[in-house]
Amino acid sequence: MRDTPDAPTCHRCQRFGLPCHLPSIHKRRGRPPKQQQQQQVSNDAVVPAPYVLPHFSSFTTSTDSRLPPVHHLPRPLHRPIPFYEAPARAGPSTLKRTRPLSAGAAPTQPHASSSGQHSNPTDMPTAYSDPSTQLSTSPGDERRRHHKGSNVDVSDYLDPGERVFMNNAPKGPFYLDRPLSEEAISDEDEEAERLPLADGMDPVLLRILTEVEAHALIQIFLERLNPQIAVFDAKLHTVPYLRRTSSILFTSALAVSAKFYRQDLYPVLLAHAQAILDRAVCSGKHDIGIVQSLMLLTYWKVPEDTTAWIKIGLALRMGYQNFWHVPRTGPLPPDEMSARETLNAERTWFCLFCFDRGLSQTFGLPTATRPDHFAEAESWARGHLDFAPLVDMHLALSFELCKLKDHWRALFQSHSPAPRYVESAIDLLVSQCDALLARWFNKDNPPPDFHWENEHSVKWSILDFILILQRQRLDLNPTDPLRLDMCLGVASEIVDLIAALADNGGLAVLQDTASCMTSSLAVLLHKIFRQTSTPQKSLVISLLQRILLYNTRVSNGDTNCATAFVARFARRTLSAIGNESRAGSPGHLNNADGSDPLLIKRNGERIGGTQPDFMAQLEEYMQVSEEPVQASVDDQQYW
């Protein structure tokens, strides 16, 4: 041991008279112990403070003593991909919020594209010359940097918001105000971190349309389209709110509105909405804007789109992930905006229940939600009538109808119920549907905030369910004329509703479920045509003609809209009925010579008997060429 570091020899060498040399260090072969290796990596990674480089004017060719060696500077983990640069927000907040610095990573230069310049290595010394531009770290950044086991966190470079979201994701229902843990970042950082994925993809900023056009389309959506789907709150879903919270939902609402009122903007808006929505879904995002976007693009999809079942399945999964299936037990927040946002999530969950039931009936597939995961819709809607006008009472009626359909579905899920039991169930469900119509469409005393005179679509859904029940009753006894007359009576009411929807413009904006209900009605009329009397045959043909007329008028020459597909289907149904009637009815030969009284030749010459009145109604559709109804592949894919 030497007295001082500069002493020539140590005490031992002086005592024995030996030359004093430092012993050689023999490093052990192999990998160092794990603890020492981790300690060495931690020591190498720690940098006490970011280096402040001198101003470019004082930078000379000689090496500055304050600069670290080049090989000690951290290398960037990745090169930013130039895709789209969102415009920087003006004000001091532009430099206030910065990316948190992981341990061992020196601050990197901001992207030059944010100031409209390209990155240049010679500009690096000027990036940190001014102390006012130094990157600040918040207390949340310090806690995150010294988190247990943290070293170089690659997630900060790959997706800055993902790690914060995963660490602070709610572990309970969405309406619970849980306190943040010690590892949570500050409120200001949390708000900045939870910016939507599609931020910067605003269609107005991308100049797809002007801000005036965006305001007009959103206003049209709230007035004409939202009453059909019942998912938006007119006081909440304003243009500034949509642009601030979710560019995906903003673009989707613009796209579906442009589908009917600005066809020139529809293709580009739909493509943009699909692109940013697909990117968000693939990234695992599940906020309410994405869920509502899936609902909008499913409700008003193009006729050839076959992704409705999959999209609503994704939306339901996201709803469960957001804990929407846990009903709220406490009162609404005192703040009006917070209360409307809470109701927005609850309304979306009720709407998803109706989507699930409707698509399950359309595709003949099982439902994905359980009734006990939903509160009572009417009680929920009546609990916030002070926020009116809303569309929640429309949603409550749809919810009640879906529960009746659940009872009908449960009946046929049992093994071959007895006909007498089916008869009793049909009588009970028909009486409950009649009670719904009497209570909700009462002109003298309607439910609060329910405008029965405008609710043609939901009334059509109730009548369609009654028609399904009456058709099942007719199948149990096809020769009963009373049951046949009851089916025709419900069919006449449905056609009257179609006429009202065609007059007020509602038929054009209904979803594809309306097409399915209309086509089912046409199939039923075709099926029972032979069983009807001559006056009833004239009524059947008249109903089909009215369906054809209304849908042709609404399509307005567009061959690819839903009403155009329905019109072609009705025309083919009339043509099939005419050809079958012309060919005769086997088993009913009543003429003296054994011929069919309905049998006529191609040139119109009668073989026997007299031509019924309904045949004159069908002549137009029997003589029309097949070219106008030659939709072939497209119609087959649609139906």
C-alpha cells in the first residue's frame, strides 16, 4: 500500500527491498456475472444531464472541451417515416409539451419538417444553443424515468401514447373516477398523451372539403340521419367537438352525410374514413369515436359491402373492453359536458344492442350480447329528460322491440315446440306488439320527447315483426282464409309506411335492413298469391306495384343504391307472378273442356274462361323485356 498515489514504492516492497511494480490484471474468461453486467450497463447508460452545445457562431473547427466524444452520443433508434406532418399549434404550448426522455438517451433534434425545413447535420449545434428552447421534463417524466427496471424504453420511440395508455388504462367501468397511481403522469401530460390516433388526419386540414361544407354536412347529419341511428347528441357532437376528440368519427359522419347530399365528396371521404379507421383498429385502439365510426359505416354502407357483421362484432368487443356492460348506479356528473359524455357512452351501448339483434335476425346467426349486460332503456331515457331534445326515447322503443324478438328467438331454439304452444306464443307476442304501438303511437298522450309522427322507421320494424308472427301462424294452417287476410292487412300497413317514408325522404336514408324487410314482404306476397281469392290477388299485385313505384322514385336513376335493388326485385316478382298465372294453376281445371280458365296464349288469345282483372295489371310486367331487370351478378351479391 502506497502512502500517496505519487509514492515510488509501497511499504511491502520497501521492507523486502524489491522493485515495486503494479501487478498485471488478468481478466476472467467468459461472460461476467449477471449482476455486474446489469450494473455496468446501468453505469454506462446514465447521463447526468443533456449536453448544451455552443451557439453556431462560437463553434470552431477545434474540438470543444465541453462536447462529449462522438462515440458516446446515442444513436437514434429509428428514422422517422415521412407520411404527414400535422401543423404545429401556435402559442407557447408548442415547446412546452415534449416527449419524455428515457434514461441514457440524450435529447434529439426536433423534426425540421415541423418548421418547414429539412433536417441538416450542420444545423444540430443551433438546436440547443438557447436555454429557452431546452426540453423540459415534468415530475411525471422523472417518475417514469426512474421506474423500477426502466432503462431505454423503446415504446417511447415506437408509439409514445401506447405505454401511457396501457399503464393508466381504466380497470373498471368508464364512469368511475379512479385516482391516479403514483406512476401516473400529471393531468396536463395525460391530456396531451391521449390524443386520438387519427389526430392530424382532419379532412378539413387535408383540404378535402372546406370548413363551411363540413358544418353544413354535420348539420344535415344531425337533422336527417341521426334520428334513424340514434347515436349522436346534437348539443355534444358539434363540429369543434368532433374535430378535437376524434378525426375518425368526424370523417365518418361527413362521409355518410355526403353519401346522400354531396355525392361528389362521398368517395374521397369514405376512402379516408376507412383508411384511418382500419389503422386505428389494427393499432388496438378502442375509444368511443372508433366504435361510433364502425356503427355509422355499417348502418350506411354501400350495397356491395359485406362487412357489417364483422364491424359490429369489433364494436361490441370494444364496448366490453371499455366496461360499458357495467351499468351506472350513481347520478350523472354535475357538469353538463361530463354528463353528456357519460350519456354518450351509455347511448352507444344501447345502440349496439339493437345492432346486434338486427344483424342476428338478418344473417340468422347467434347474438353476441346478453340482456343482463344492459339496463332498462326506457327508465334510462326518462332519467335525463332535462337534456332534451334527444333521440333516446326512439332508442328505448327499439330496445323494447329487440327484447320481444329475443323471446321469439328463444322459442325456436327449443327442440320442436308443439303447434299449440307456438299458437299461444304468437298470440302473446302479437298482443305485446299491439300494446307497444298503442302506448308509443298514442296521438293524445305520447311519451315525453317522442315524436310519433316522425317515427315511421321504428313503426315499420314493429309491423315487420308482427308480419313474421302472422306468417308463422299461417304456416300452421295455410287454408284458413282469416289468417291469410290478417297477413294481407299487416302488409297493407307496411306499404302505407313505405309511402310515407318515400314522401318525407326517409326511405332514401334507411339502412339495408329496410331492403331486407321489403324483400321479405315481396317474397311472402308471391308465396301466398295462389292461395288468395281474386279480389285478394288484385290487392297483392297493387301492393307490389306500389313498392316498385316508391323505390323507383326514390332511387332517382341511381342503379347502385339500396332502393334501386329493391325496385328491380319487386319488378322481377311481378314478372314471375304474371308468368306463373299465364302458365296456369295445376289442380284447378274448372272449364268444361278441362282447360284452365287462367291459361292464355302468348299472343293474348284466351284458351278458356275469362281473363281475371288482375291479369290486366300484370300485362305490363309480362311484356317488359328482361334487360331493365338484368342486374345479374350485382343483385345476386346484394341479396
